[in-house]
Amino acid sequence: MSSGKKLVGKDLTTGKIYPLLIAFAVPIILTGLIQQIYSMTDLVIIGKYVGSVGTVGVSTGGELSDLMTPLASSLAMAGQIYIAQLVGQHAEERLKSVISTLLTMMLLISIIFMVGSLVFYHQILTMLNCPSEAFSAAASYLIITALGMPFIFGYNAITSILMGMGESKRPLLFVSVAAAMNIVFDLLFVIVFKMDVVGTAIATVGSQIGAFAASFIFMYKRRDQLGFELKLSYFKMNRRDLQIIMKLGIPQIIRVISVQGSMLWVKACINNFGLIVSATYSVGNKIEKFENVFVQGITQAGGAMIGQNIGAKKHDRVNDVMKSILVCSTALALIGAVLFVVFPTQLYSIFSNDADVIQYGVTFLRIMAIGIIVSAVAASFKSIAIGAGAALLALLIGILDGMCRVVICLAAILIIGNVSNAYFWGAAFCQVIPGLMCLGYFLSGKWKTKKLLSED
């Protein structure tokens, strides 16, 4: 990588903050929306053409994929934070080693998870209390989508490299390719060829391959700027860079395991209430994730901005970025909450024809209207911990993220009884304590005196 070459991406350490934050966040939000749309396409088509058994099969069988995707994203985020700080320091020569280490690590981890999923799929579905009516469908979906794990990890690794460099537009193009492929494949395999859940799984993996292929082609074309080489000797891990990535990544992994583990526990408990409640929860989760894309786009863009500005030691600007993130994310959450309260029936009708599922969905969305506001405020303050690379705080938050969900669910059970609503309330308030901890970290100003990652 020549220091004379212009890097891919954008300098986030200068310019007006709101326009820069929004301009950087919009492609991320659009990317997330498209990802959710093609993910939701599976549920819509299955729900309309196969029914609740198909819905639960895709939802339960997809839980492992839902775990792997944020896990891949979290590991990639660790690399993104490191890269963002190096970009802020203008340490171009160091980037090649970091990029090589990140790509190699992600490839190895994805292969391990893929093999483990194929070997233990039956045990996984049994632990989730998958309803017997949907077990075969869920098994088919899990096995096929497990084959897509290397592409999930590869795509996340490449886009995190670009994001750390300030490039948020290209991932939108990559995921657009995946979305188009997924919709076409879903229509073809489920509606035309009548392949039901198997067809949906094939469409999902096909779209993952498409997203990875598009991102890889871009990386290869910009290989001189990114320091990438397509040869076996390039794929190696620098010990120091790996230690830094893992120092950031392990807390994120723990957070994902804690959060997803608690969500799987909730899913398993919800499944005990029968097919209707399980389908309601599955659809509601998709709707909630769709709304969360907007807040996540703002906080992810803000995290990259914070990382670059901390690298450049522009602490006053970091304060202003943090306030801008809070205002934008809270405003977006309030809009979503209004939609959840006013149009719950209409939202559920998109995914299901089952009157019982639609009726119970009203309760779910009205509870989650509160939850998305709580989550938005908490996510805003988490940006400072992520951008600063505060590994110990991130580790503690990661553990609390999942623990709070379980504890609040159990508290709700004590108050209102062992009913499905108790688990909805647990999801709504699980971010309160982690959010308050990150607020305390921001107000303390400790992030200003923290060493840069390259100095560790």
C-alpha cells in the first residue's frame, strides 16, 4: 500500500457534523433496509404461501444464522474500529497488515462455525423447543443456510474495511445485488417450483454469495489502495494486529452470545406457548429489526466518526458527534414507536393471513414501541465506547445485555405471571442498564485519555 495513493473512503474529522453524519449514515441505513427487506421476503412469501408451519420453520431454523450474522458483524466491527483510528492517524502502511489479519481470521472462524452447525443441527433445534410440526422444515433451513456462513463472514469483513476508511456507499450496492437475487430466487423456488422452506433457504444462501461476490470484486479492483493481494501468502495473521482485533472483538463476541443466547432462551420459552404465539413473536421480531435499522445506521456511522476523530485527537468534535447521534437516533425511534402504536394490524398483515397472529401482534408491537425508544438512547451512548475501543466496558456491557433480558423477563413473570407478554416486556427494557453505563462513561470523559489502539 503506497502512502502516495489516495485511500478509499472519506475523512470524517472535518466538516459540519450533522450533514456529514446523515450523508454517511444514509447509505448504511439503506443497506440495512435492503438486508431486512430480503430477509423479510423469506418470511412474507413463506407466511403467505406455506402458512404458520413455514413461518416457524424459517424463523426457528434461521436462529443460528441470526446468531452468526451479528457475530460476524461484531468481529468485523472490531477491525473497523482499528482501521478507523489508523485512518485518523494517517498510518497507511499499518493498514495492509490489519486488513490481511482481519480477512484471514474471519475466513477461519466461519469454516469452524459452518462445520459445527452441520454436525449439531438436531441438538440446536431440540434446545430451541422447535414445535414438532415445524421441526423438519427448520432442520432443512438450518442445514442449507449453514453453508452460507463463509460468505456472511467474508462480506462483513470487506464492508467493515471500507466503513473504517469512511466508505459507506459501496456496501449499499453490494447488498442491493443480494436483495435482487433473493427476491428473484424466492419467487422462483417457493412460488414457481413449490420448494417451500428449502427454496427459501437456497434463495438466502444464493443472495449471500451474491453480496460477497460483489464486495470481493470491488476489493480486488481497489487492491492497490487497500493493500490486498489475491495469493495464498497474503492470508496470514500478524500477532499484534490479531491481539488488538481480538481485544476489541472478544467483548463484542460475548455481547452477541449474551444477547443472542438470551433471545434464544426467550424463543425457546415462547415456543412452549404454541404455534400461534411463536409465529407472532417471529413476525414481531422481523418488524422490530426493520425499525432498528434506522437507529443502527446512525450509531454505526457515528461510531466510525468517533473512531476517526479520537484517532485525530479532536475531542471537542467527538462531543458534538455524540450529541448529534443521540438527537438523530431518538427522533427516528419516536417515529417508529408511533407507527407501532397506530398501525400494528397493518404491519402484521404484511406477513401473515392468520387472524390470531395479527390480533396478538397488536400487543407485541405496543409493548415494543417503548422498547425501541429505550434501545435507541442506549445505542447512542454505546457509540462512544465502541469508537474509543473501550474493551473492558464493552465486555461488561456485553454480559449485561443478555443478563438484563433474562432478569427482566423473570421479574415480569413474577408480576404478571408466566404468560408470553412477560417475555415481550423483558425485550423492551433490557437495554436500560447497559445504556446508563455508557452514559456514565461518556460523561466521565475517560475516553479522552485512553490510549489509541495502535499505542497499546
